[in-house]
Amino acid sequence: MAWAGSDSQPHCKLSGPSEQAGKSLELDFSVAAVLPAGGSGERMGTAIPKQFCRLFQRPLISLTLEAFERVHWIKEIVVVVSQQNFEFMNSVIGQFGHSRTTVVVGGLTRHQSIFNGLKAFVENQPHQSWLMKPEVVIIHDAVRPFVEEDILYRVATAAKEHGAAGAIRPLVSTVVATNPEGYLDHSLERAKYRASEMPQAFTFDVIYKAYEQCTDYDFEHGTECLHLALQYCGVSAKLLDGPPDLWKVTYKRDLYAAESIVKENLSKSACIITAAQEEPVQLGTLLQEVLQRMMKVDLVKYSSSKESHCIQAISSGLYYNFIYINVHLNNTEALSCGIQKDDFAITKQLAKDAFGKNILIYNLLINYTQSMDKAQESVKEGALIIETLIKQRSPVLTGQLLVV
């Protein structure tokens, strides 16, 4: 194997295609989201708050925002941060293109911050455009990045029907109570209890009214939004079983687990792009058959502008791995049906433009001969290289020409 070119850029997009890709979930009511992100990250033990710790050179909160922005029926997203992180959060939004996100300054506690986020929809605040009050608002921790559209849809629709809804998970450990001397007092029957998770959703008027009636003690010591809706509005939340990946990044070791999940998500699918001529299509189909044993692979053929087809495929948001098949026909003069200098430049530029989206792009040049056995060997070698690069998520060779 050999490669040509030297320019490379690291990519940063952290979340894979939504499990709902290709499905059309629609709602007949307006939905917005509030993401409290004012924590100091003391348990993380890092110099910066955990929501700003980086995965693949991207702040963790950007991953969570991206998960919400993939859901087209969530119209507005409000992130609530501390005063000292207000400008930095705005820079994150600008750098990573979070166009549906507004930043609001929070309070001293979690509940005060959530209330400030809700106020953004009904009060004209400085440094932000006017936001329309939604019928349903989803509240979700900024450090729970692996949230999919399905659970967001279920809590939103349940909240519209019942006034409040939240995700729950089975308890992993038994809960015990201690006496003042530190000895066991009693334990709870684990089967009767559940862990309250995020996301939670409410009709806007219910949760806003609840916060308007909160006491100083609620703001200082309260943790459960669902309880506030019950206490002050008499609304008993509908509880929904959530998926196992709603966990919260709390400790430093959680960052390593999150990185592993990101790599796995981003490596689940790939798109092969090839010219429409017989030889490239034949080899592209062979490569697709080999790679499909490890991941979902689609084949896209272009007959006119390579660049427009490439941009369209990348913009779809369905893939984060692209392989352009180029064919060297040994029985002709140069590389008809193969890569030209301008084509290589286009691919390199596209790879640079994908910076910050963690999209990997490779040019694969395959020698084509009349011997199908040799062609299949080349394709298998190329598949092994591509699979390794995709799983490792290394940016070093993205946009480069891989020759097999």
C-alpha cells in the first residue's frame, strides 16, 4: 500500500447517525429544550467543568447539542451556563455551527438555572433574540450526550398528554439507609424503585408555574423537576423506560467510556462513491460486499459532477465515512475512469471542509486487470485498510490517496 499527499486535519464530530435516520417522526405541537450546563465539575477533578471537557477535540456539550439538533421537530434549544462561561459557550456555538441554540446565564443552583432557561421563552433578555414559547419543553442534562430521538419523542408526546413525563431506569444497586452512627438502618426493595433519568418533558405552563411557586429551599436543595410539577401543580408524571445509554458523564473515567461509544457510533456505516462506468461500479460493489460484513455500507454512483454528488452525500448526515473508488485501468493509457489531479484536489478540499464534523474521507485507487481474482485481492486489501482507519478514527490519512 502507498499514499499520496500530506495535508490532514483532525475531525471532531462525536455522534453517529441517529437511529431514527430515514424515519419521519412528526409532532403537531411545538417543542423546545432547556439544557442546564452550569455545573463546576468538582467530581470530575479537572481544571474545567465537565461539560467543556473535550472528546476528539470537541467540547462534550457540543456532542449533546448535536444530538438535539438532529431532531428536526425540536425548534429551539436553550443552554444555561454560568456567567463566567457565557462567552466561551457562545464561541462553541459559533465554531461548531449550533444554529438553533441560544445561551442564557444561569443561577447559583441547578433549579435556578433551569428557571432562567424557561424565562428565556417568556421574557425578553439581553444578548439573545426573542424565543417563542413552546407547548412542550424538554429538560436534559448537558452531560448526557447519548440521547436519541426515540426517547425524546416518547417523553414529549407523553408530556403533552399527561402534563409531565420522564425517563427511568432500573436500579443497579440496592438503596440502603443508615442511622446517625453510620450503621445500616434499613434497605429498600429494589424491584419497587427506579432511577430517575433525563430527558424529562413538561407542558411549558406546568413547569413554569411550578418554578414560579418554588421556595428558596426548593431552589437550593431540590433536584427533581418531576417532583416540583407534582408538588406545585398536582401533575403526576408519566414514567417511561429509557435506554441504557442515558448515563451522565460525571467522573474522569466516564470520558473514556464516552470516547469508546463515540468511536463505535461513528464506525457503524460508510458510503462508497464511484463513477458510473462499468469497472468502478464493479469494484465498488465488491468493496461494498466485503465491508458489509463489518458495517452498513451504501454505494452511490455519479454520472456527472463528482463534487456535487460528494457534497450531497456528505450533507445528508447519514454517513461519517466516505470512500471514493478510483480505478487504474492497466490496459489503457493513464487513468481513464480513474483519479485525475483535479479530482484528488476536490477530495482533499472536501476533507478539510469536513473539519469539525469528524467525517473521514478517503480516495482508494485500485488496479483493475482482466484477472478478477487479482482485483478481488486488491479490494480485500483495501477493505482491510479502510476498516482499520474508520474504527481507529485517525485523521492522519483523511483526504489522502490510498493505493492498493
